[in-house]
Amino acid sequence: MGVQLESIWEEIRAELRRDVPDFKFNIWLEPLELVAVEANALYVRAPEHIRTSVAERYLPLLRRAAETRFHPRATVEIVGQDWSGSEAPGGSPAARPTTGLNPKYTFEQFVIGEGNRFAHAAALAAAELPSQAYNPLFLHGAPGLGKTHLLQAIGCYVERYGGGLSVRYATIEEFTSQFVGALREHRTDRFKDGFRNADVVLIDDVQFLAGRMRTREEFFHTFNALLDSGRQLVITSDRAPDEIPELEDRLAERFRSGLVVELKAPGPGVREAILAKRARVDGVEVSREVLSEIAAAVSTSVRALEGALIRVVAYASLKGEELTPSVARHVLGRLGPPAPSRACGIPEILDASAKEFGVERPALLARDRRAPVSLARQVGMYLARELTDHSLPEIGHGFGGRNHATVIHAINRVDSALANDPALRASVDKLRGQLDRSR
């Protein structure tokens, strides 16, 4: 690492250390290396066995640290050990277009079962024949069932085999943020061209269009422009078009004009196969008995499954214990019963957290920064990440429309405080017990 890269990276690491507990920093962030900087883009190399987890769990935090310590419009890309930037004049790696795609999300890595077979086939067809098979393609299902995996697999496939076709991936939150920034800086034409000139456009979590009138208007026109010009559009949502609140009929009708496919929760055999494949990707050895234990304990979603695997492996590693079924049972015993009759949701967490810390529930959704309110809100977000299958943007939306970076900050603040604050630990344990019993 050159002197300039080392200086930039030390600044970013210092920012990360403020928000991440030491043991998490040492496991996930210490092994990272800044390998290239081009304009505002930072390329960070991660060992293969943690690369997927870093990209999924820590990329927003890395971006925020880079924006704080390097450049307000910094971008971060996680690259593998075999990555080497092509040399640009002056000896620095040339810039590469950043699509936001995770190279680990491929069709080969997707485990097929009865609940997702049709969705997989439709996504593969859209990737092989953009705009000729199913256009638009609308994938929906509960959080954590593989919608984002399929969406990004389409992008990765087109980038690799599409003969130069361009891909644009964004969450609806990123679409909104970029649109608002374009309005503020009077560069809407550039924003529109960025999406409308792409050959394949992939939009994640479109349900968050609800309540955003100007963004809905722009998205409607972008949607029409893409289809009218023969571009492929693929969209994901946690619910069917007709079930998205505050969505105009014209948009719901456009979503229904193509193929709408639902993903359902995987069965026991598929869950075990998902865990085995994830263990191989992360380079960890886990016995079939342990995988079966995890698969039996977690039945709600792929995201919850993979999270449970990470918890079990991390626990055994940190404790220096052999990874056995009994260790898995010990760790997963804190996740609640394997098949809850009623899912613990964000509304229940809001109610319980407000009551525990003696604040009003509406204050948790507002911009109230009083210490007791902030603490109750942060604890609520921490528990929502642990006890529900909601993604970070979904948790932020449930807590008054906050962004995913705020959620990550809250989770890390609580995680760090729990080690040194017995009173807080007692409150969190009490809430966890109450919410577990409600599941």
C-alpha cells in the first residue's frame, strides 16, 4: 500500500473504530486493505472467506466512513484477492463503472427449491434474453427469500455474457437519494440518462415508493421510457403490486403488465443446501449435523438462515470451541422457537422499547433527539435486526423513514454499549425475552 493510500485508509479505519465494537472490527474490518483510489472511488480488498459478509453487512458503514474522512461523494467497492485494476496514466488504477452489483450473487450460487423455482427460471430467462422474455419482471415475497440475489444475478450474468450491454442496479432508496440530489444540483438530465440509457435496469425494494410523490412521478416516466425503448426492467418488492400502499393504479398496472412471480420460504432440505453452499463460499468447515441443526431451528428466510450460520461460526471461533450441534443449539436457543405462530414485528418492538424506556411511541418515529428517546430508538433498531427478517432499509422505514446508515450506526452503538453498561444489558435482555415470548 502506497503512502497516500495508507494515509487515506488510516483515516477511514479511525472513523470505523468509533462505530464498531473491537471484536467485530477485528473479525470483519481489520483484514481489509485499500488497494486503489480513482477520483472519488475507493477499491477495498477483502479475503474471500469474509468478502460476501463484508459486502452485505458493512458496505454502508464503509461508505459513510469514506464520505466523512475522504470525500463527501465517495464510493466504495469491495474487491477480491485476485482483483487488479488496469493501469491508467500516472500509475493508478483506471476507474471502472460501479454498478453496485455483488459478484457473489450469481445463478450458480442460488439454491433452487419449490418455493423459488419459477422465479429462478424467469430471472434466468430475463438475463439470457433481455427485453425479449419477460419485461417487466416483478419478483415479490417476504424479506430474506432471495429476491435481491436473483436481481443481482441477472446483472452479473448480463455483465459477463451480455456482449457489452450496460446494467444499472439501485435500491429504490438509492434511486430516491440520487433523484433528490439531481434536483438540488440542477442536473436532472444526467440523472435521467443514467437510468434510461442503461440496457438492463434492476430496482430493489420498490415498495418504498409509497409516500414519495415526486419520486413516484419520476419513476413512472423512467419506467415508461425504458419499456418504450426496449430496455429490460426487473423490480423486486416485499409484496405484490396490488398490495403496495399509496401506489397509484397506473404504476400498479404497469407492474402487472409483465410477469409477476412470488418467492416462498424454502423447505428443510433446501434450507440445509443453502447453508452448505454459504459455508463453502465463506470457506468454513461445518458438519452436516450442525447444518441440519441450524436448518431445523430457522425456517423463516434465507437471510435469517445465513445470519444464524454466521452467529454460530463466530461464537465457536471466538470461544475457541469445536463447532458441534450442541454449540449450535446453545447459540440458536436465543433466537426463539423454530416456528413462531406470530412473527415479532417492528410495531411490537416500537411499543415494547417505548414502554421500557418511558417515552412515547410517536417520539421514536419523529426527529426527537432527547437522550431517552434516542436510546429507546437505537435499542429498538438493534432488536429489529436481531428478531426480525427485515432488511436495514426496511428497519429504517419502520422507525420513521430513517436511512440504512442510521440503522447501522444505532446497531453498532448499542452493541458497543452492551459490553460496558449492565443496566442497558438488563433492559435489552428483558425486551428480548418479552418479544421472544410474543413470537
